[in-house]
Amino acid sequence: MPWPTRPHRPAPAPSTAAWPAARDLDDQGAHARLLAALPGLIADAHSSAASRRNLDQARLSSVYSLASAVLIKVGSYERARLTADRARTWAEVSGSPLAAAAAARELAIVLRHQDHTDAAQRLMTTAAADLEAAGLRTDASTAAYPQMLAPWPTPPPGAGTAPRLWR
């Protein structure tokens, strides 16, 4: 007698209870607890991204962006850089301009901590321009745009490549 087969059920998306709980831990500054929760959250997000749906891939990028943010906060810059790079990769796969912007911001923060200020500035300028070109059609993208630029100084007059917010 053959074993009964079960239909494949994807893991719950990180937008279920685990995702808001992880964001709350970050907001509370509970870094150790968040770091302990991240492996499970990343595994769930990878399982969901196996669906090949853009939204699930963008969620995986968001999980990696959160992981990068907390690694930056605890001073683990090399790990944060690798994690931000994974966030950028999954954002690119998903095609989400918002996920790409968030991932670029995390990588730029790491680059600044590693004294690569010029590279960080170029990355943020490009990411902000890409987000602007995609259209600021949602509340999330409209809110993300100035947040991306907030930690960066105004470019010198005549820089020529500044996003609209700087002009």
C-alpha cells in the first residue's frame, strides 16, 4: 500500500504573526530576541518565495533588510553587508521598486559605516532616482522616498544627478 501523499503547502508568509512580531522587536530595541527569531523568519520567507510570486520574493527581501538593519545596530557590519546584498538580490528578482529602495538604503548605511561614503552616496542617489522613475504611486513609496534621502547631505550646486527632492 503506497504512502498517502499530502498536497504541498507553502510556509506561511512572513506577513503573518511572525513578521509584525519581528518588526515590534526591532522597534523595541530587543536586538538579541530579534536575532534569535531571524533564522526561522528567513526560512519561512524562503519557503514562501519558492512560490515564485513577486510579492513573496519582495517579502523575503524585506526580511533580509530587517536582518541587515539589526546587524548594523549591533555593529556586525560584514554580516549586515552580506545580508543587505541578499536583500538587494531578492528585491531585484521580485521587481519591487520599494523593496529595492529599502535594500539599497540598508546597504548604503553599511557602506557608510565601513568608510565607503562615496559608494554609499552613489547607491542612494541611484536608488532614489529609480524609485522616483517607478512612480511614487503608493503611500509606502511616497513615504520611503524622503526617508531614503534623509541621512544624506544635499549635493553641491551643479551636481546634476540629484533626485527631484534635492532640486
